[in-house]
Amino acid sequence: MNKLVIGLMLVFIASLYIQQSTASDYSTYQEIMFKNNGAELLEDYGNSDYKKYYDIIKKKKFWGWRTVTRFNNEDVSFIKDTLFIIVNEGTTPITHTLSIKSEERVKKQYSVTGSIGIDAKAKKDGFTLGLEESLKISMSAEVYKEIEEEFEIKIYVDPMTKLTVEVRGEGKVSSGVAKYYRFYKNVRKGGWEIFVVTTEYYSLNKEVLDEV
């Protein structure tokens, strides 16, 4: 008799607010991998990183932003969520039909630390006080684009095999620090980050279970 274990994890998307930092929904992704080993997310910046890049901004401004870009359009891949886990510990194959929705997206997300703000009330979320326009980076100007297609696929899970269905994707990340001046006085400062999701897709991965 086949022994089947199916685990279903609901997609969870939330915004993270910790003290003076604000993160977008990519902060809930299961894993984010940079292609460049030296790159990192804003949430991984240390105090020494902030001090180093704040010190680069030596020239004050009568009114407006002074910015430093630490990472520019770094390529990332990610695991957004695990949807199904099917384990076949029996002796015969299992057939299972999945109904899923395919989505192609271009979605721009923002995170900040310190006293830099995000305007969540705007039609299109973004930094407050025109910070994005002051950044010397080239990111996709299109905030959101989606193409949906629903379809079914039939999958076979061999004996002593584990099948994992995940939502994966790729994107680009830019980040750095900024200071905002009024009458040459620094009234705001912190870190900024833009995460652009360029594609999302479903991934089916099979693993052979160890014999007990």
C-alpha cells in the first residue's frame, strides 16, 4: 500500500516593520542568492558599513539628497515559497495533477532603514521626497506588469521519491545610503534598497529518499 505524505504551505506575503526600518515583501522570501558573492541585502548592512558610506558624503547640500550607491543592479535568484511537498514512501508510482497559475512579473519593491521614508499611500509605492530620482542607477521604470495563465500538469512521483514544488524567480537589486538636507542641515539619513523582480516561475524538484 502506498504511503503518501502531502504538505501544503500557503503563500505568505507581508511587509516587515522593525523600529526605523521598512522592508518590502521580498523580505519574506525563503532564500535570496546573489550571483556576485560580495553583494548583500540592506538588512545585512552592519554599523561599519553605514559609517563607511556616510563618511563618503562629505559635501552638504542646501536642500535635497546626497546619495551613495553601494550595489548597482546586482543579479539575484530566489526561492519565494514552497507550495507542495509530496513524499512517496511506497512501492508503486503516484500520479498527481497540479492546477497552477503561471505569472510573469516585473515588480519593483523598496526597503529603507533609518529615517528615510516609503510613501505607501501613493498609487505606486516608492521613496518619499523624490529620493529615487536622485539615485544614479538604471533600474526598470515599469513598476508592475503581469501575464497570467492557468493550466494543469500531471506529475509522476516514483517510489521512494520526494517531490517539491516551489515558486522561484530572478531579479536585480540596488542599494546604498542617503542623507537629506534642509538649509545645509542633515535632517534624514539611512539606507535604501530597490528590488526588481524580473521573472517568477514554478519549479518541480525530485529527490530520491534514503532507504531505511
